[in-house]
Amino acid sequence: MIPRFGDGRDWFFEKRFGMFVHWGIYAVAGWHEQLQWRAAMPQAEYVKLAEQFNPTNFDPDEWLRLAKSAGMEYLVFTTKHHDGFCMWDTAATDFNIMHTPYGRDILAELAEACQRQGILLGLYYSCPDWHHPNAINLGGDHQLEKPNPDAQPDLMKYIDFVRTQIRELATNYGRVAAFFWDIPPRLNVPDLNETLRALQPGIVINDRGFSPGDYCTPERNVPAGQAFTRPTEACQSVGAQSWGFRRDEDYFTPDFLIRSMDKIFAMGGNYLLNVGPRPDGTIPPEATAILTEVGAWYKRVQESIVGADPAPGILANTEILTTRRGNTLYLHLPNGLTATGLCLPPLQAKPQRAILLNTGEPVRASVEQPPSMFRRGPCLRLSGLPADGLRSQAAVIRLNFDNGVLP
Ligand code: GLC
């Protein structure tokens, strides 16, 4: 089991599924959140998007209703992405939401809605900045190749700007449960995380900032293995191309996302699934449909994730991942069922009950010597599974054992 923090940060182990939201002025162009860099758009042109940003249909309660209906319990929001545009009323730069036709503090509205609806709020903040004159843009990783006309790179001044912003974010918006730094700055500025922890006891801080932080953040990637050894939150977006709103997005299939979610959850990780709201503030219907389907699966199998720990080493077949709560064992088959039956050596006891959580249907269980296990002794066998309906969707089976059966 991954050691708990033993303090207010332990919410991270109880709330396992979160919503990531990438939203900024790049949504107006609807291409990619890194439009300015990846399409080499001059700053003078990029900043014009702020003049058009007017999300009159922004309703944070609506976002949260969608998140909750999918079983999500926390939300991480892009306060400032690499473009440097700030989605809150910051005193540190004018390049912010108050200087758009919308002119309202979006982060404040979102934070209030989170408090109302009991959703924990996490803040994403980009270390690279393509707008601030003192930021470093020398063509390095996630840095502009051609500096802006007003560029005066000065790392110490830029860090001071970040300090001011971090204080604002950790002071003015109520409880902040998580801080998601992006793009490691390869700098040692420990006071930034210390400030966050002092102002927000119970905050978890990720590993992309100024220290290894509290948790790892594999991105669009499902690491190999049976169980994580460090607190982990995998992130993925509903779209294959972009995190921000993209008009011509290539959306993932819900089954693909569910496969990766099940693997991450069974290994003890959290999952942050991203949506990119449209320029008017609404979540694209394609994303809503995906969340609805993914959420229906999550809610059916949630008991195998929340309050259950990875239990590697119980089965000989390491393609079946296992989680456990007391005498209850959950089998996770992230890639779906390959046959209508499963042999589970070295288990040799019949459970009191076996349920396929995807459908809620009971599963036939017996202890026998199947021919495929010739000379290897009897084992627990499950049979009569509806494999056709679960060819590609992660299947989860609950087995309730008597005391003392599980090692
Ligand atoms: C990457 C991308 C960024 C995105 C982030 C989400 O770091 O650069 O655009 O916000 O991943 O984890």
C-alpha cells in the first residue's frame, strides 16, 4: 500500500477521479492551447484573442453538475497556461480576465461553485510564460523561439512575479486542495511550495514544479506494473490532439479511456480527465457524451477503487490486476474479457459471492481441475461471463471470500 501522508492531504487517496479543465483565450481560436508556440503566432496577434474572450454562457455549476454526474470529486483548473494569460483578477499583470469583454473573475466564480457543490478545487499553473517580459524565452523546452518585442529576460524578477501570483491564488480563493505546476523549471526555489503549504494546509503539490512534490503525474500514458509505489495522478484528455478546446478535435472512444482509467485506478492511482470548454464557456457536447459514458462505468465499478488498495501478487496471472478491501477481492481486466471463463490459480477457495460489477450480475464460481490446468491442481474458476458485451471495456469482478482465504 502507498504510505498515506497522515494529514489533511489524505483527501487525495479518497477522491480518486477528477476533472481537468484547460480554458483560456486560446479557446477562441479553437486550435490548441499552445497555439502561440506551435503555430508561431506573433504576440501582437495572439493578445487580440483576449479582446474577443466573452464567455457569456459560462456557468461553473453546470460544469460541476457534469463532473459529479460522472463521479468526479475534484477539479483542476488552468489559472495560467504557457501563454501567460491569467484567468483570475491578478494584480501582477494586466494580461488577465478582467481586461476582456467578460471582465469577471472566472476563478472566483468557479471556486465559489466548488465550495457550494462540495467539489475540491486544484489549480494548474504553468512555469513557462510566453507573455511576461521577464520570463525566459530562449527557444528551450516550451519557450518561444523568437522573443517578444518587450522581452527582458530576468529569472529573479520572473520568480518574484510567480511568488506574487502564488500568494494571490493561495489566499483569495478559499480552499485549494491541489497545486499542479506544469513544465519543470529545473530551478530550486523551495519557498514557493512552502508558501503554498503554509497558506493552504492540506494542499497536495505535484512533481512538475520546484521539488519532487507529493505526487507523480504521468501524462497521456499508462505506466507498466501492478501497483504504484508513489502517490500518482495520471492525466489524459478526452481529445487526442489538444487539452484546450479544439474545433476539429479527434475524440477518444470512451472504451479507450476506460481501459486506461481501470489500469491506473487498479494500480492505486488517481485519474484526471480533461475537457476544454468552448469560447462561450460551455463544454463541447462530444466531451459531455464521453464523460457520461465513462462516468456510468466508473460509478458501477467505483467500490473496487475508492477505499480499496492494490493487492498485487494474489494471482498467478499478472494481466489481471487486483484490488482489495478486507476479504473482498476485485479482479480488474482493463482490456476486457478474452473468454467467457477465467481460471484464477493459485486461489482454491470458492467465494461466498461473485459479481460482475459492470452489469451487477452474479458470476458462476467453482473450484475444479480444468483441463487447461492439467497437473497443476484445482483452482477457482469463474464461468458463464458475458464476454461478448465486454470485449473492449474494462471488466471488474467482485469476489467476497470467507475470513482467512486471502493471503
Ligand atoms: C503538457 C502540455 C500542456 C498541458 C499539460 C497537461 O505539459 O504542454 O499544454 O497543459 O501537458 O498535463
